[in-house]
Amino acid sequence: MSTTLSIPPEGALDFVSLGAVVHRLDPGIIPFRKATQCSIHVSGGEFNVAANLADCFGLRTGFATAMVRYPIGDLTAERVRAMGVKGFYRHFEHDGVRGPNMATVLSDRGHGVRAPVVFYNRSNEAAALLKPGDFDWKDVFAGGVRWFHSGGIFAALSPTTPELIVEAMKAARAGGAVVSFDLNFREKLWRVSGGADQAVEVMNRIVENVDVLVGNEEDLQKGLGLPGPEVERKSKLDPSAFFAMIDVVRKRHPHVKVVATTLRDVHTTNRHSWSAVAWVDGQKHAAPTAELDVLDRVGGGDGFASGFFFGLMAGEPPEEAVKLGWAHGALLTTFPGDTTMASVEQVRAFASGGSARIQR
């Protein structure tokens, strides 16, 4: 079995992801119990990566999801287009009362010692209705795709979404694409989707088809049911616990070639220490540590994943790919919303040691 990641040099699309897209209501620093207005951000772990890769890094990306024919669906589809992403949709009709709906995520930003609060309204969510056979993968991957991606949030939505992920991954692999998966373990979602044992069974079955795995040690332990290592960690930025789990991951899934994650020490809502690490083809790589003044932390992990994937697809050395992911994730926390507003020039400048001095 090859242990080296082999990325196709070209394809009609560089990257395709599959998942749920949501609209996030954001009242800023005001808690919802006192809010009088909200911003709307279109988001979703799988969509964010496709959007970042297109808008910041200039790649040709696509996104497969459910889309409802009603105004919130129209808003969502417009934002997908605006980020330069090609949509592949299974359309649903809204009945005018109950749905199916585009899911809502509600999240204030918190401030200082007050943490952000995230909760959901995913009742009758269209994406949870997606099932194998809803997409013509030969059409989606026509002309070739270099990289396919999905995630654990989508996997947690219903009994049919994991089966669709596996179907898509097998089609992507048959076409030669690299396959990645962000474990993104969300206890609230799995609590209503079969619980911890169900999460472990589902996630392991998906990861059997994966080359590149994104997730921290908690994701690996809770999502894959892997035992935690007996490692004394000096701080949340110490990668020793993460690297100690790689042997455990490889014993369960020896085909996995890359595992990566962010490291974050949250001092206050607006002050984080930030780093990232990756195990690539048997080698360990770590980014520097940055002190972040955070505006909106949601989407930072997806920002890392997209910058890291870009670096690998661009043929950068793994240590440089990790720094690009780290830099992009850091910059993303300085913008409102879940998707990027950075340019690739800003990312490369920060990754190479740039500062926040004014640009004239």
C-alpha cells in the first residue's frame, strides 16, 4: 500500500465538497436574549472550504448539497455563486409552512470573558433528506476532479447522509481524486442522531475511504473511538498528544496518508494563541504560534483546512502547506462571517512572517 499522497495534476474541477449549507444568524456581541438585529452568513463546514479555495486561492471548486426553492434558498444560492463556487443541487420544494428548510445556525460572538454561544434550528432540514442516488457523480466529476471533501457535521444529520458520503467518496476515488474528511465531531448533533456509539460506527466506515483526515485529538477519540495516549501535555499548543495518536490512527486506518489539525489556546473570546500541526507521509510538521485578536472565531478551522489543502495541491512542501493553512485560518478570524475575505497575497505574506503594519 502506497503511503504517499498522489494528487492529480489537473481536472475540470480542482476541488468538490459534499455537505449541508446553512445560514448563520449573527447578532454580533449581543446575546440572542437581548438581540434586536442580526447579520446573515451563509456557511457550512464543507461549503466553507470550497468557498475559501475559490475566492482566496483561485481554484475551480464545486459544492454538492440540498437547495430549497424559497427565499432563504435563493439567498444561499446567491452566496455560493458570489464566492465563485459551482453548485450541484438536489432541489426540494418548500410547502410554505413546515419546509423542508435550509438549516439555521444561531451564534453570537461573545466578548472578552463571555464565550460565544452556538445553537441550531435544523428541524426538517433539506440536507438531512439527501441520500445515495441523489447526485449523478459521473456528471459532477466529468472531466476529472483533483480533490473531494466532506465532513462529520453532514454525516451526523441523518441515517442516509453517511451513505451518500461513502457513495461520493468511492466515485471520487475511482476517478483518481484525493479524498479528505473533517471529523468535526459535534456532540449536540450526534446526541440526536444515535449517540456516541453510532458516531464511532459511522465515522470509521467513512474513514475507510479517506486519504486525508482533519481533526484534533478529541475528534479522533470521540469520532473514531480511539483510545487517548498517555501523554503529559505542557499546554494546549503542545502537539505531543496529537502526534501520539497518529500510530493509533494508522493501526485502525493504515491507508490514511495525512492527518492535520489546528491548535488553539483560548485566553478570552477575543484573544487566542494559534498554531497548527500535520502528519504527512510519515513526517511531522508544525506551524509557528501566533497571538490572535479574534473578531469572529467561527470558520477558523475550515480556513486552516482550505489553506493546507491549497498548499498540497499547489505542490508546496508539507511544512509550507501547514503554514499556509495556519496563516489563512488566522486571517479568517479577523473577518465577520464564516468564509474568507483574504487574498492569497495576504496569506503568503503572513505565512512568511509578515506583520500587521499598514500597507500603503
